[in-house]
Amino acid sequence: MAAKQKILIVDDDSNIAELISLYLTKECFTCRIAGDGDEALAAVSDFQPNLILLDLMLPGKDGYEVCREIRRTSNVPIIMLSAKGEVFDKVLGLEMGADDYIIKPFDSKELVARVRAVLRRFQQQPAASSTSEKTAARIAEFPDLIINQTNYSVTYRGRTLDMPPKELELLYFLASQPNQVFTREQLLDHIWGYEYVGDTRTVDVHIKRLREKISDNPHWSISTVWGIGYKFEVR
């Protein structure tokens, strides 16, 4: 029998946390609850969850800070939970490295569906310990630019750039399929791994930030295809 997947629930509201745990336990997940950021960070190494449900409004370290610290050492999937429904808050959470963002109050069936979707996407990703052929396939190299999704690094004009995971994944996805045009909806689905309901401005913000860090090169550029989406254009 396969081991149950483990979910870490981080929420200072014990009633909400217990309710989420009840939903997920019924779906055959093993759950642990953490009431603040420090407890959550300790549980990441101790409990080794397959996925983290992370509330933004926590005492002490907020959810953004906790997410940022987790991402320094782990790519475990993170779904942020928040009563904040503004586009800015969603984009910020995704930029910090979250894989999904759910607005409170939420339907229990939607929560379970999102958890399963994010886990499914994460499990389909090639492991870092895969064969050298697969590892090589996760490096996109161009003049003045090397994108390595194996170790999550970007080298531009000889120096390593600081880049949040989702920016790097978006850049790699486009660059690994040069000259192919993708709609915003396709990029949301491929990079964030769920059917995004809402403003596709998330992609536009990430593209803008990439362009601020990486100027166009005579041999390549991140190009806008008006009325459709974006492509990594190679000349």
C-alpha cells in the first residue's frame, strides 16, 4: 500500500486549521497543523510534507516571509490561503514561490481539488536526480544567457541573477521552446499548474520583471505577440 501524502496546515486560527485537516484526512491525507511561522519552518524538516497550506496572516513571521524562507531550501508545493483577494496580493504570493493561491472562505471540494492538482503537477516534474540526458534537457543556453532549471539558476552576461522560482520557470518554459507563441492562459496553466480563474495580469507582471532583469540580446528577446501572448524569439 502506498504511503499517504502528508499535508502541513499553517494557520493560527485553530478552528479553520482543524476543519481543513478534517477535509483532507477524509481524502486519505496525513495532516499536521502549525500555528505560526516558526513552528511551520521546524515542521518542514521534521514532518517533511508533500504540500503546505500556508495562511498569510500569521503572528510573528507572516506567510510571505515563511514562504520565502522555505524556498531557500525546498521546492515543496505551497498553496497560500488568504482573505485578501486583490490581484496584487495574489501576484506577490506567486512571486514569492507559491504554487497556488486560494481566497477564504473557500469550498472544501475546491480546496481538495486544488491540493490534488498541485500535487499532480509537482509529481510529474522531472526529479533533480534524473539521468544526465534529462538534466541536460533542463538547461536552456543562449548567447549571454544560461537558464538552469535543475539548480534554479540564471546566468546573464556572466553573473548569476537573483530570480524567484516562478520567474525562472516562466523564462525557462519560453526559452526551451524558442519562437513558439503561448497565450497567457497557456502560460498560467503550464507554470502555475492549475486552471487560473481571474486576471491574467499575473503573467504580464512576471514578464515585466523578467525584462527589467534581462535586456534583449541581438540574438534573442522576450517578445510580445499582440493580441495573443508571448514568445522567446531567437533570431
